[in-house]
Amino acid sequence: MVMPAFFSKTKERPGKSLGVLFISSGGLGDTVLLSLIVNRLCQIAAPDESITLVLRHDAAKMAFLFNDRITILPIDYTDFQKTRLYREAISNQLYSANFRLVVSTDYLRHPKIDDAFVKACAAPEVLAMEPRSWAKYDKELTKNRALYSRLFDSGPVHLDKVLRWTRFANWLTETEQTSPLVRLPEERVKVAMPYPRPTVILVPFSAVKEKQSPPEVYAQIMTHLGVDYDFIIAGAPGDLDANPEYKFLLEHPNVQFDGAIFEDLAPKLKQAQLVVSVDTATMHLAVAVGAPTICLASAAYVGEIVPYAPEITPENVRFIYTPIDCEGCLGSCHLPAENGMFPCVARLPETRTLAAIDEVLLE
């Protein structure tokens, strides 16, 4: 269920605080991974207690991954920062809800957004992880520690995101559970008809263009597999216009573009013989639904997101990336781009990609 974004301005609250609010400020890919662990986090709520989850409005496109007990509250973070009336409306909505407990799930917290939500709630108990250092905001983050009842030391800066959430969930619930594999319950994904022919889904687009492999890589994949396969290029409706150099791929035999929303794309991914994807939300979704997946990754998130930690990696995914001295930069690349790409992406060996495709399709 999705809550409306606006709420009438009021200062009145019920006398007793009830319900649990979780705040998650990650993007689409983070939201896919959060859905794997959210039920463990929710064990901190009483059996009949309401649970609300704040998501960025763009990340709320993954709301279908969460069970019906969780009410999704999408917030436009840009409007919250820039538009006073919107900020007041959201703040009043959070205050009026009168939550018993607020939990921030993010290791990287913004003091003027995440902490502002926490402050607006004025909840009797607020729990979170110790925030990651952020030079621009460290003074404000230190000042805002007073907003939190308790903070959990979740580990070093470079730690797989799901492992970090598992540690946090164990701390919240006073349990000791192992980290889950990246695999969604069957009931979270719609059923789709099988493709009439063997089908490979290609996901070449990223919000960060420097993470994209060149279109010639995907043309080579299609040529390598030949006419026995159909190909689908998956992306948002505007991706081809934003990346016109990829349009020639549609001239290849047996290829089409699919701009379906994530809820409709998920079952299609599940039916594919193979998904070859850049490191993006669709890649995480493909792995989570069980599709055989090859990720053409940068080295930026080694040790935090991609590749996954061995403990959570299912058998259906292979990560291809170029080790580099500065890997794990978390997206802050200090090296000059090579042909418009991060160096670690530009140096991905095509032979490894084609060999991995052959291996996966022969399994």
C-alpha cells in the first residue's frame, strides 16, 4: 500500500505513540536488496503493530517487492530540500503519525534529509547505525547524534550492504541470523508466460553513463549467439533517446526494446535464458528473481555491493569486473575517463564476457 505524499497541516497527535517507521534513502538497487532483509527488521514491531517504510519516490517503483503489511510512504527528496510547502507537509505528516519507534536503515545518512525526517517524527525512540563519515556533513551529523536513542556500530566502511543490514537486524531484534541469499520469495513476482524462443535480455543503461559498456559489446553478444536467440533490450522509456548510439542494436535480427515498469519486467527477467546487465537495479532484480545473470560491473563498489559477498551470492549470477588499485571508490572515481567510461569499465575483457555467456547457457 502506498500512502499519499501530502497531508493536511496539523499539530494534533493521538495521545499514545504507535507504529514503527523505517527510513530508507537508497536508490532502486538498494531497495531491491533491502527487500531481502526487511522482514527481519520488521521483527522489532509488535505482531499487530503498523509498519511504514519511507522510500525515495523513484525507489518506490520497487514497492511491489514488499509485503502488504508494510505501508510505503514515497517522498520526493528534491522537493523536500527545495520546496518549503512540501517539506512542511511531509514533516507534519510524519509528526501527526505519532510513531512509537523510528529506525533509519541507512549507513550513509544526509543530515538535512534523513535526520530531518527523524526530527519531524519526534518519536520516543529512534534507532540507527553509526553513520558513514561524510566530510561535507560530518559536523552536522555529529550534532544530530542527539536525535537518536541508540546507535549501532555496523562495521568498516567497506562491508557488503546486505551483511551490514543483517548485523543491524540482529542488533535490533537481539537475534543471531545469517545473511540471506539474494533471492526473492516466489510470491513477490508475477507469473509470466515463457518466451516462445530462447531469449536473452540485455540491460546496457545506467544512470551513471561512465558505468555503461559500449554498444558494440552488446552487438558482439548478439552476433556471437546468432539467430537461434531472440534479444530484448530492457530500459526506461527514455533510455534510447538519452543514449542514441545504442539505437543501431534494434536493427539486429530478432531484437526489440522493452520499457516495462519493474513490476512487469520482473517476471520477464525470470523467464529469460540469460540476462546480461550493467551494474544497475535491473541486474539486482534479475538475480533476485532467479534469472541466470551476468553483470558487467565497474570496480567502484567492490566490497560494498558488487560483487556480492560470498555468503549472499546465489548460483545464478556471475560478476565480471576489472580489478584496479582504486577499486571500492564508492563511485568517486579520480581517474580520467577512457572513451567516456570509468577505466575499470573500459578495460572489461570482452573475451571473458563471451566465455561466461557460453558457460551459463550450457549449464
